[in-house]
Amino acid sequence: MDRAGIPAGFAALTREYAMLPAGGHVLCAVSGGADSVCLLHLLKGQAEAAGFSLTAAHFDHGLRGEDSRRDAAFVAQLCRDWGVPCVTGSGDVAVEAGRRGAGLEETARDLRYAFLEEAADAVDADVIATAHNAGDNVETLLLHLIRGSGLQGLTGIPPRRGRLVRPLLATSRAEITAYLEAHGLPHVEDASNADPAFARNKLRHQVLPLLQALNPRLEEALGETIRRLRADNDYLNAQAAGMAREAAWADDDLVIRTQLVARAPDPIAVRIIRWMLLEMGEHQFSAAHLQAVVDLARSSAPSGRVDLAHGLTAYRVYGDLLLTVQGEDPLPPFTPVPLALEGETSLPEAGWALTCRRAVTPAEAPRGGNHFFLDPARLSGPLVLRPRQTGDRLALPGRGEKTVKKLLIDGKVPRRLRERVPVLADGAGVVWLGGFGPHRDRLAAPGVEALEVAAVRG
């Protein structure tokens, strides 16, 4: 730690990856455990000097009964004591896992991150900070190694991915404990963290102590290994990305020349396919799936297919390799209607209703999602609710501009439903996209006469 008591790894990592945006907004995920309390306190201490706003976010997974409610109450009280705004959410992970046929850990993670993304949109956060630490990173490396992994899996947890940042990733658990003790900070313990039924807990409490007996500096040594592997992996990814940008959209299919993949060395070829899958909005694919698509591109047969996870299929059509989403036939687009500036506009075909009225933008106006305030001076012509059109683009608050097509793909909107997602547009283009939010450049500043719009999905 430096003279101010700030862990050196936290200071170095936040600088290297620009995690604390001056003039921006940071959303900090807080479970109430030691790591997240430490992170919230560090961010609170940095906020004024670095010039960013801070909001906490807590998600109740509904898995531990009274203990879950205790944790939520603890976080709420801590945030009140520290003067940090806090947004909360909850979900029934067990029910959702049963519905999906998935594991509790995977489902809990999915629901938690979905909540964090929604909360970040609601408060217009530039980054979402989570409290993964150096020990978590080592455990992730070892879990991937045990299960079998390529280079990508051995790079551990990324310090930054999009607006998701992990400021404590270079900070050890010992440093976190010392920080809490030095500042007299309370926290709660999650009893499930000691349950050996979970692979990570078994590794943490049974395997790691044995490895640390062989090398007391194991965490530091493996942390350095992760950094070196990440540098190698980043280089290979950059090489592949340059080639993968040859891929082009043909309607909702992503197409690339087979020879571009076939002639690339294996480490580059599989990364070209991974890059394309990321463009399709999917992140989790096995090495076997990636290699199967590469083999399809290298096949001497003029046609073929590989069925992938998440409803995706890869096709070989002579000299082209296509990635496409399989499913039912798309629903037809709904009929465009003008937005009533006073009252409700219903879209029964699309299952949406929008209410609009004139109002003064409040100081804490929502800026994302389906409730927002538009500045009439930033609008051009009448407002119309319509299906998406080719070339539609949107810059959501706190994010860069993307095509509506890419937003729908990234948001995992099924292909058959995309023509039923309403677009609010004027003569200059998209103003709002249903379920995603308004264009950042159309929003009204506090105190301005505005159009308040609230959209509800029926």
C-alpha cells in the first residue's frame, strides 16, 4: 500500500486501463462481502479527487433466505452511512436455473450481470466495477487448466471488457483484509463461500493451500504468468481481428471467404471464428466448436454445416463461410404510427404502449431504458414509431454508436422478433429503441422544457 493506504495494484490497474473516468459515472457492484466493501470504500475515496460520480448496486439472488435479506439490508445501510446512492435488484435464481436447465452458479452470474447492465443504463454509468481480486484470477486460471483450456482461458479474468472493469484484480486477499482492518470497515460473510460442493471453493480451501506450501508467493508468480499469457493472447487476437474484419453482413448473416480462414495458422483461424461469433452477440463457445468451423472452412467439400450452441449454425457455401441464427420465420413488421405528444400511443402488433407528455426535466431524470426526457430543440420533425430500417444507428447513454442491427444481436433479441421491436424516429434518425433506450444526443438537460416519454411492454 502507498502512504495513503491505497493498494499499489489498485492504483496501477485503474491507471493502466482508465477505469475511473474523470467527469464520468462509476457503478460499483456491492455484495456486502469483504472484497466489494473494500472496493466501494476505495472508489468513494477516489471519486472527488478523480472527478467521477459513484453509485452502488446490489443484487439479491434469492438463494439464501434470511441471509440474503441480511446482506441486502447491510449494503443499504452502509451506502446510507457513506452517502453513496444505491440501486437494488433481485431474482429467483433457483427457479430460473430450473427453467433453463442450467446450473445455479451460471444462472446467478447471468442474472447478476444482466441487472448490473440495466442499472448502469438507468444511472448513465460509464463503467461497472466488480470486486474480483488477484486470488479470484489465480483460481480462474487453475480451474481452466484443470478442465482443459487454450491460451484464451489461461489469461484469467480480463481487467476490462467493454464498460466492465475490475480494479482489484491485481490486489491480493491479504491486502484487502489489511485495508479493511486499517480503516475499521465492516462486512458480511457469505456462508456458501465455504461450501466444498462448489469447485472454486474446493480449489480455494483444499488445493491452493497445498500449492502455496510449495511456493508461498504462488499468487504473485501466477499473476505474472497471467500477464505474460495475456500479452501473447492479445497479439494473436489483434492479428486475427485484422483478418476477421473482412467479414461482412448479408442481412442477418455474417459472411467471410473460406480461404481467409482456411489459409490462416490454427491460432489465428480459431480466433477469426471467435471474433465473428462475438460480432453475432455470443461469447461462450467450446474449443471443439471453434475448431469444427475452421475444419469446415478447410474442407474440400463445396458445402456443409456445423450446428453450434445458442441457435447458431455455420454453413459452407462454395467459397463463403456463413454464420447465421436458426429459428422460426420472422414475424412481419408492424404498421408505423405517429407518436401522440399528449397521451398514449398503442402498438398492439408489437406489444408496446408509449405515454408522452410535456414536462420539465427533473434534476435526477432517468437517462436510459424506457423512461426518458427528450429535448424538443434536439428533434427534427414529427416523431414516428416504426420498425427498424437499414442503416438505423443509435448511441445509447454512456456508450458508443452502433447500428440498431448490432444492438439487437448483442441484446440477444431473437431474429424472428426483431421487426417487432419499436423504433421511435424523427427526420434525423433514431430517437429511441424499444428495450434498449434513447439516443444520448436527444436527451434534455435538467430544468429544460421536455417531452417525457414512458414506454411499457404489454
